[in-house]
Amino acid sequence: MDEQLLKAVEDRADDLVALTADLIRFPTVNPPGEAYRPCAEFLGARLKKRGFETEFIRAEDAPGDSDRYPRVNIVARFDGRSPGACVHFNSHIDVVEAGDGWTVDPFAGVVKDGRVYGRGACDMKGGLAASVIAAEAFMATYPDFPGAIEISGTADEESGGFGGVAHLARLGYFSKPKVDHVIIPEPLNKDRICLGHRGVWWAEIETKGEIAHGSMPFLGDNAVRHMGAVLQAFEEELFPALDRKMTRMPVVPEGARRSTMNINSIHGGQTEDFRPGLPSPNVPDSCRLTIDRRFLLEEDIVTVKAEVIGILDRLKRERKKFDYEIRDLMEVLPLMTERDAPVVKAVAKGIMEVFDREPDYVISPGTYDQKHVARIGHLYDCIAYGPGILDLAHRPDEWVGIADMVESAKVMAIGLNILLTGTTD
């Protein structure tokens, strides 16, 4: 065990806590994408003081980007004394809305009882801070290291990552020869390595109708009632069929080893923009439903879509005046990095040294930015590993344990040492 490297991490524990709290205090809520620029600039200034070269890349063509809410990403790079591999730590800086039910200020970065509280503490500003501390501890311990270290803070992961990692991947930031290994410090627990994720298909289904006066609905055609028939068919046919599908992928939690579909939203008739206004006496001529279909390595995307479209086509044949449109919003294939990949073995070695046990190898129930690293950057030596308990993400009183962050930073530092210097003792 490299005691000097581990001590370098321990010596920075207070700095790790302070950095996590500082990052939480930027309310980088997505949507709409608040405070991206100041958060990215804060991180860039921190890394520049440590000798990193920094770039700020705005995804001007990304969904949601505007002058009010610019999709700003920070990429920092430190080149070692000689050529070698590049290890890239990627963290998203955006967080979901705070919601209700908090007992502390969600954006105050409260530190108490061995934890840092706040929206994004677990998912994933604690992981971002841990990667920074790991890199700084390694650089201080091995100033003559070969290769390069990169750290990025990217936008919009919570809404698909299109203004963040997807944009950077299209620009070549996640491809060889620029980058060789990627670690994404998502909160999958400190002794687990996440090899990938299930597939996802987001789509919007719209049923059509004909507007008429609400007092004479027989003169129109109610799109909401048509959508009710869709939902009934899903309940009776699709959901039971999905529940019977199981995977060999080590997805956590156990329930996510089945195929699933969530109804994300439904909108019909008078727009919600008028809430809490008076109701409109109209027959709705449109109803829109957004679905979130998560599928398994054993499933084919064509079949996944056909299961839904087949129900819609049957309703069109059997139900009077039924008509629909379906629009793809996003599709990502299931992904699983091989357990003998270099980044997997390096982080596994770190877990063995810090925790004296083999890591658990898991698959995430939902996608994260590894999807863009693989499908756009064609870089497959990528995992998620970071502090935090996944079950706490997006919930009130979200927190990350201080000891967990320190231990995860040690694992990351050991992984860096193995990947850049080849040292395994």
C-alpha cells in the first residue's frame, strides 16, 4: 500500500469538505440550467492555481442553451513530465431541483455529523471534489509522473447530457489519443464499480382529437379519452410483459433487473400555463404522453419500440377515430464495460487496498454520461466510481459522508497511480 499517497489524501480532508460545500453553494439547478458559468469558473480557477490548463466550452447548439442559461463546461488538463496515458475524471455540475421536505438549506453546504448536506452533495459534487483532491494528492506525491490528468465539470447530465459530455464528445474531448481512461464519480457507493447502464428510450406519444364545445362533446373527439385507451392497454398488456423480462446484467437495485417503463408526464386539453386559472369548456384535440422505457442487454431496440407501436397500431385499427403520432426523444443502447478493462482493474486494485475486499461490480438502473463517451467518443475504457449512496440522490436532505469521500479519493488516487505509472505495489 502506498502510505505516502494515502496520507496526501488524508492531509487534504478539510480541503475536500470545503470544496464540496463550496460547489453545493452554486445552485446549478437543471432545468433551466442556473449558475453553470459561475460554478464552472470557480472550479476552473481552483484547478488553474494547481497548474492545470483550463478551457471553457459553451454548447451553443444544445437544447436549453441561451444567453440567460448558457451551457458552459469546464475542461482542465495537467500534462506530466513525459508522454503517457491520459486519465480523465468527468463530473456533471448540474443538479435537480431541491423540492420540498428539507430540514436544512439545500444550497448552504451544511456540514454536520460527519456529512455534507445539500442538493448535489451525493449526486455528484462530492464525487467531483473527491476527484480533484485525488488528482492533487497524486500530483504532489509523484510530481514527475508521465501522461496527463484531465478533470471536467459538465452541464446537463440530469437532462440527458446533450449540452455537456455529448457536446464535448462530438468535439473529440472523449476520444483517443486525447484521452485513454475515463472515471465518472457518480454515487454508486464507495466499494462498487459501475460498469455501465441499462438502455433507455424516451418517446412522446400524441393522441389526436377534434375540438368542440365542452357542453356538446359528441360534436368533437376527445384526445384525452383516446390516451386513456392507450394507458389501459399498457396496463393490461405491456407492463405485465415487461415485468417478465430479466437480465444477466448485475443491475442494482434488484427490481431494475427487469425491463421497466415509466410514464413521465401527461398533458391534454387546456395548457398548464394557466394554472390555477378557470377551466376551458373545450373538448381537447390533443393529448401528449412521455414514456421512459428502460431496457436490458438482452433486448433489441427495434423490438422495444415495436412493443409500443404495435399497441398503438392495434388501437388505430380497433378504436373509432383513434389517431396518433410518436416522436423519439432519446435512445441509448445498454452498455457494460468488460471487467478486464484497464480502468476497471486499476480502480478495483484501489478498492482492495483501501477496503481489503473485492469490489462489487454493478450496472446502473439509469443512464449517465458514460453513454456519450461510448457512442460518440468510441472510448470504452470508462466506468462510474465515486462516493455517495445512490438511494440518496434527488431526495430531500441529500448528503455525502465525509469519510466516504476521503476513502473514495484514496481509491481514485491509487487508480491514477496504476494507470499513469504502472505501479501496482
